[in-house]
Amino acid sequence: MKNHYATRVQLKDRAKDLLNGSYGVYILGMFLFGLLLIALSLFTYLPITILSLEPEVPAWLTIAGTTADLILSVFTGFLQFGLASLSLKIVARQFRSFSDVFDGFAGANFRSVLWISLVRAAAGLICFLPANYCMNHLVQPEDLKTVLVYLILLLAGYLVYIPIILPLDVAYFLMLDFPDLSGWDLLAKSYSIMKGHTKRLFLLECSFIPLQILCTASLGIGFLWITPYMHMTIALFYLDLMSPSSGN
């Protein structure tokens, strides 16, 4: 008996159908969460920016900037969980609200979301640490050699980061289906069920790149529509992964 999984086209077509009438809930939730992100960004980055304008920049400022990046990355993880929660509710045709985007802050979810988000953020920080150091301390725009070194380090960071982070992309969905599991167990289970499917998810996420480029050209406004589309498609990928059809 062989499992049959939905194709990228099938997943994306179904996502479009499910999103009819639900874009407003996503957009309002993302907008309100975005306000929190802006406030947190100002709180963390504004003092660092002011200090960096001083004639003598304190040595610890780089560490402070890295810490701020980590905090923002972790906080963004709560948004990822909220969008996962909202997506699964739409698929199940349950009552949904823009407030579902904030589900990660609920007492029962907070610890696991924090742990998963921290691991993901730390992985990104470590993988891109050489490139970030090069950018902050070595790269001079007029020096093509150092720019090339930075680009090589950045590419190397992605080559390490993508295989590490992709298997964790379903951890937030697993948390909704297995609320009793600890954050560490959820990460382990995510890696386990994603064995043999990382390439499928990678190609699925890459298929959104043309639309993301167009969204960038629209000054980012288009992301209000593409983000729900992406998250709903990945939610369907997760459900298909957990319950594939069978055939001879």
C-alpha cells in the first residue's frame, strides 16, 4: 500500500477555496499583531540606533543588537503559531476570529510556543552569525572582495539553515494536535514526521517566491494577501502529511 500525497497545485487551489471570505480575519489579526511588533522593535532597536550614532560605539552594542534580533525572532514565532491556529480552524470550519492570531500567548500554549520559537530563532542566529559579523565589522561597500566574502558566508548560512529549519515548520501545527507534548517532544516529532518530505515542503515554499517578488514591488501591501495564502497552503500540506490517501 503506497501513500499518495496532494500535489503543490492541488494544495494551493484548495487553499484559495478555503480562504474565500476569510482574508479579512487574517488581515486584521496580522495588522494588530504587526502593531505589537512595531512597538517592540522601537523599544529594542531605538536605544541601539541612538547609541550607534555616537563617535565611539560601545563594544557591547553588537551583543545588544544580536539580542534584539533574537527577541524579535522569538516574538514573530508567536505570530506563526497564531496563523497556524487560525488556518486549522478555517479548514475545520470552526468559529474563527482575528484574536486567534494571539493564541500563542494563552497560558496553555505560551511555554511550548516560546520554546519552539526560541530554538528556531537560535538556529537562525547561529547559522547567519558569520555573515552578520562580516557585514557589521568587515564589509566596505567600495571593497568588492569583502562584499564577496559576505555573500559567500550568507549563502553558506542558508545552505545550513534551510535543512535545519524546514523540518520544524510543522511544529506549531503539531502543537495544536498534540497539546500535551512538551516543546522538545514537539520538535522531535516534527523532525520525525518530516523525514522524506523536506524536499516537498521546500519546493512548495519556493513556489511562492514569484508572488513574494511581486508583493515587494507593491511596497509590501501584497503580503497582506500572500501571507494567508502561504499559511493556509502549508496547513493543508501538514494535514495531507498526517493523513495521506492510500492506493496500490
